[in-house]
Amino acid sequence: MDGTAPDRFDAGRFEASRHRLASLAYRLLGSATDAEDAVQDAFLRWQAADRQRIAVPEAWLTKVVANLCLDRLRSAHARRERSVGAWLPEPLLDGDPMLGPADTFEQRESVSLAVLTLLERLPPVERAVYVLREAFCHGHAEIAEILGISEAASQQHLHRARRRVSAARRGGDGVDAASARRIVEEFLAAAASGRTERLVALLTDDATAISDGAGLTKTLIRFDTAERVAAVARAGFKPTAAKRRLVGGAYSVHYARANGAPAILFVLGDGVIGAVTFDLADGKISTVRGIATPARLVRLTAMWQRLEPGPPLATHE
């Protein structure tokens, strides 16, 4: 018997784990592109391994992917790219399998852009313990085996990570999906019409706006206070002929959900050219994130093209 059938079976076992591995890597790295690269590296190691000696393939693959991600987080290149003030997590549309398990509050929260941003401030091993425990429900014995640490160390890392995430968290949105959409639509309408007072009323007093500058700057662009955020939103969302020329033509504005939170997508043709996500607190908008770097919208665009979107909130000819 040749090796075709066993090889096909082994490849099938890997593919059965691909989505879970990708969602693990995405939570650890905050980047869909980096997550896909880590999973592909794991596949190459799986192909090269003596698979007859691997007793539990899922456990082996989890260990490989987790440690590949840790290596990436520890690299000097990653530290430069992901320095505080220079990095935002990559948004993914709800329904993307890379978002992974969403059965519990902890699983849903661990993939929110707010928590992914908070996790970026943790040491790599602390971040890995948090993700493996909160999002994938691994016990401390399993985590210790995956990361090559003791169970006691795993417990300590989890305790510190939970404390740090809890201390920095700004609170849940406290509103249902329909109310979240209404708030965001009101925000968009007020910004497009230049109604500054209404914009300020929709924002928390300590609201923050963060933009990646479409990848043209080395640091994030940040605005604090409701008044400054309102001014930026009014300038950014109000349609003008200059903006249409800048983006290359007529574009539409759609409501969406990304990483479990409300979002607005700017669509040109069938491609997403910009995404704005919103965190809500106490029924108001607390954080606005603008992502327009093309490389960080590739997977989101691919997912968008597979959907059947409803009518746009606005079209700018």
C-alpha cells in the first residue's frame, strides 16, 4: 500500500482543526494575516513530523501553533511594529470562522477589539495563558504542557492577566444589538450633517477616537474628549467631492458587526476601503477606531464579498 491514503487522512485531520487553530492564533496575534501564516507554518511542521508518534493530534497542533505565535510576539520586529501607540488589532466581520468559539461571555469578550488591544500590553506568555484558559477552556495542566511552564506558573499568569484586563476594561456596552445599531446610525447621521451638539451627546465624556492613518503614519492618530472626537467625526464622515476623488469614485456606507461590536464599512465597488468600529458603554459611544490600511482589510473584504449585504446607510456619488 502506498502512502496516498494515510497522507490524505493526515491532511484531513489537520484541516479539521484549521479553524480552531486559526482562531487561537488570531487571539494571540490580533492579526488575521499573521494568524494564517502561523497556521501554515504549523501545517508544514505537521507534514514533516512522524505522525505515528503523535498520540493526540489536536493537542500537538495546539502546542505548535501557540509556541509559533509566542515566537512571533517575542521577535524584535514584532516589538517594533506592535509598540504602544503604533498598533490596532485587525477587525473581522461577525461570522468569520477565525473569530472562533463564542458560546460563553469570556469567549466573546476575548475576541473583542477592546480586549485584543488590552492583551497586547501583556507579556506573551501571560497573554497565551489568558487566551488558552478563557477562550479555549484548557485546564492549567494542559496549559503547562502547551507552554512548557508549571501549573503554578500558569495559575499566576492567569491571575495577573485577569487583573490587568479587568483594571483596564471600560465596561460592557450594556445595550442590545438593535439599540447599538440605532446609536451608531444616529452618530453617522449627526456627523454627516455637521450636528456637533448631537455628536457630543452620543459620546461618553472620556470618549476616544483612534485611527491607523491608512498606514501612512508610523504611530496611531488619537483624539481624546467628546468634543475633539465629535470634531474629527464631523470632518471624517461628512461627504465631499474631494473625498470621492481621493478614494477613486462613488462609495457606499454600510452597517456591520465586527468582533461582536457595531461597525461602519466604507465600500468602493465590492471592496472595503475603510472600517470604523465602536465600543459602547452605558448606552453611549466610548471608543471609535478607524482602520483604512489596505493590508488590514483583506480578510474583512473577502468575507464581505461572500455576504449579501442589505441596503447601504448612505451612498455618495
